[in-house]
Amino acid sequence: MPELAIRNLFARRSIRQFKDAPVTPEQVTLLLQAAMAAPSAGNRKPWHFVVVRDAVTRARIAASHPYCKMATAAPVVLVPCGDPGLSFADRPAFWVQDLAAATENILLAALGLGLGAVWCGVYPNEERVADARQFLHLPPEIIPFAYVPIGVPAEEKEARTQYDADRVRFERW
Amino acid sequence: MPELAIRNLFARRSIRQFKDAPVTPEQVTLLLQAAMAAPSAGNRKPWHFVVVRDAVTRARIAASHPYCKMATAAPVVLVPCGDPGLSFADRPAFWVQDLAAATENILLAALGLGLGAVWCGVYPNEERVADARQFLHLPPEIIPFAYVPIGVPAEEKEARTQYDADRVRFERW
């Protein structure tokens, strides 16, 4: 059923309102399995994930990030983190792209599970990185990449592409 | 059918061997619709896409990138490009993550259409960026992000996650 797979990409929308309803440990595991199914440069998988349920930590996240207030309402916040030391020594900068692919997979998997999620960027904002490092007790070599609040959606958004033919060139610019 | 959506994430594998079979313009449009359905920081959509079918350009791509030899066999190579000037002035660096999410969507959409694809990183490798800029006549402000050869798969790979429980922490590191 190829078309469903594409419709799912269109149906992924940023969900910022959540019901007072749980996300189960089994769902979290599926979300992380989806994240770790992402491609990475040389398949080096330069990632770690922190699963935050604690309300105090979620409140700190919300207070430290201007667009992540919904972390207080979401029962779980996933925090993908980069570990550049796991990338190839000659091309460590690819870790950012690898983490972004894993994060997109989390958003898509959340949708697939009937959950909603939103990607709140942390890296490369230095203040946000420093704050997250403190809350989560991250070692210096581990870089917090994003906050992904996840819960049962309390808002509905229509599927869409934002396709713009002006952004497409053929053969050359 | 939520589970199918997640199985699709597991089924996405890097496909590097292609049949001598076409990718239609309609399929390319769907792939680009999927790309442009990706999230981006502040929804700034800092992307452009070059659709390369020309065999000479594909041969140049293959010659300039050590892991993109299959560009000669794939009937089409999509080239997502970043345009940092379209991002917020105070956070232009997020364009890399936005492009990575769009690229992951292309890979997933290809699978959904019965096609295969592989993500060959270009940015931030300076030589690869310079080469692509030359082949594709990109303006100086446009940054070639990746090559994505796409075609009808001539290899099969099993669905998988590379889930590793050692990469998961709860509440804090």
C-alpha cells in the first residue's frame, strides 16, 4: 500500500496540544526503534536518546526554550543527543544530519502510533545546549540536539504538503 | 493502520543497485511533495531541489563522490539544496536540520512508491560542495546538501531497526 506511506508523510504536522493521557513504555520503545532505523553517515549511528517523564525536568525544559512550553503538558519528552565521537573522524559534522533524520523518524512514528509530537530545536543554540546539558547531566562530549514533546493529540491538523514548484529546478539551476 | 506507518520506517534501507527502469515525472513530483512536507525551523522551508536526469551530470556526480557511484545507474538524482538566507536571520544554522528532514522524507517516499534511494552526503564536505556547485550552476548563496540517486530497486534488504538499548537513558544521563 505505497500511497498510505506517502500520505503519512503529509499527515505529519507539528502537534503542540496534548490530552491528559499517557504514552506507554511500549510506545516509547517503538518511537526509539523508529529513530534508530534512520540512516546515518557510514551507518555510524552517532546518537543517544534521553527519555524524560519527570515533571520537574519538563518544566525546566519549558522554561529554557521559548517554543517548547508544551513540554509541561506532554507526558514524555524525547531528547535526541549527538555524539560526534561516534562519527568518522574525518567527517564528524555529519552527526547533525544523522540526528535530524532520526528526529524526523520519531515524529513520523508518533503519528503512526496515534500520538502527536513537535520538534523543538536545541543545537546549535548555545544557551539551549548549555541548559539541556545541565538538566540532563550530559557529559561534555554529548550534544543535546532537540526536545521532542510527545503525547495524545488535543488538536487536529489537516494533512498537507507545502510543495512549491518554484523551488524545483531541472538538470541545473 | 498505524503499524504500517512504523513498518515503513523500518523498511527504509539504503538501495544502491537499480534496474534499467524509469522513474516517472509524477513520481518525482510525489517525492518532492514529500520532501516539502517536512518540518523546518519556524516553517521557513529553506530549501530548493534540483532534479538531475542528464547522464553527463550523473556521471560527474559519480566521479566526484566516492560513495555515489550508483548515480550513473539511477535514472534520477535529486539534489536537495539549502538556502540559509531563507532561515531566520538569528538562527540560520537550522537549515541543515531542515534539509536532513526533507531528505529523510524523500527516502521514505521513494520506498512508498516502490522505488529505492540512498542518501549521499555532500555538505559540509568542501570539495563535494564545490563540485556540485559547478555541475549544477548553483548561485553562491545556495548550498548543495546531498545527492539522492533514485530508481527501481535491483536489490532487496530486510526491514530492520538498529535499536540499541544502551543508547537510551531515562530521565537523565
